[in-house]
Amino acid sequence: MIIFFMTLSPESFGRTIVLNINNANSDGSLYQISENVVIGDKIRFTNNLPYTISPQNSSFINDGVSSIPVNIPPGGYHEIELTSAEKDQFTFVHMLMAQNKYYNSRINLTFQGALGVEDNLNKTKSKTRVFPNPCSDVLNITSTENISGLDLYDATGKLLFTQTTADSKESNKRNISMVPYLKGKYFLKMKNNDGSYSVVNVIKK
């Protein structure tokens, strides 16, 4: 017999990774870090200099496609949430021309089993299907592998719903009622019995 449990918890989904602008590299040399991430993680670009960095002093974040101007006071930050696996590198730049200082910090990302809504059909069509998405009532999940559990998080990372099995007789079909939840974006974490998992963005309409 399969028994399902539903719990409410303040547990957070995702994590925040900090990238400082000043990493003792004011000579223009590239400072780099690499991180394993999933959809829902956030990159916090932090100003640890004693003055505001802004477009006026050539400050921006480059995501590999375009440059994002930033205006960050001392101790402040600009945060970017990872909503798809399309962008895997961000470069944080600040140039203080008057003092001939150039800060260049980069974070390289490796996505771990994390898929956005637009990635789901392209990358996991043969394994997992989440439908309908967007949805208004019942969200269905089917997989070619056994699903050992589901976690649903809101856009802030708060865990709203957990569904697990009480024995080893696991299923490759699940569903979640989205009726109690407000319209907006959610994260669905699907856990397999081999310990692996994937994450899909779900839209409640």
C-alpha cells in the first residue's frame, strides 16, 4: 500500500551564492569562481567597496548576452534568480577610471538536473512529463522512472507541499492539486528512487 504525506514547512528551496565585486583584483585581472546550481538558486552580486558603484562609474553585470547596469550602495547587492539553464556565466564589472582601478569578477555555473518550463520538453521529454503547464487545477507528473517524492515551493523558496511514499512500491505517476495556491510561479522538485532529482518551473494560472 502506498501512503502519501502532506506537510507544511518553512524549509527553503535553493540557495544564495555571493559574488563580491572586490576580490583583491583591482588590477583588472579576472577573478573566477565555479558553482554547481539548480533552478531557483540566486546569485547575489555584492558591493564590498566603500562607495556606490553605478553606471556613472562603469558598473554592470554581463550575462553572456547583454549587460545589466547596476546601482549598488556600499554593502548592498543586486540579486539574480536562476530561472533557466540558458545562462551559465555572469561577469561582474566595475571600473574606477580616476584611480585606474578595474574590477572583474566572474561566476561560472553548472546546472544540476535543473530545468525551466521552456527546457522541460526539450531535455526530458523521454523521461518526465509535467502537464498541463501552466495549470489551473490538477498538475500531472509522469516519468519513465519511479518517482519517490515531490516537493512544491513558492517563488520565495518556501516549501508548500511534500508527497512521499511509505514503502518501496514507488510509482511513475503523480498529481498535485494546485487549487489551493494563488496564481504565479512555483518550483516542483521531483525526486527519483536512485537519489537524483530534477526541478521544473510550474505556472499556476
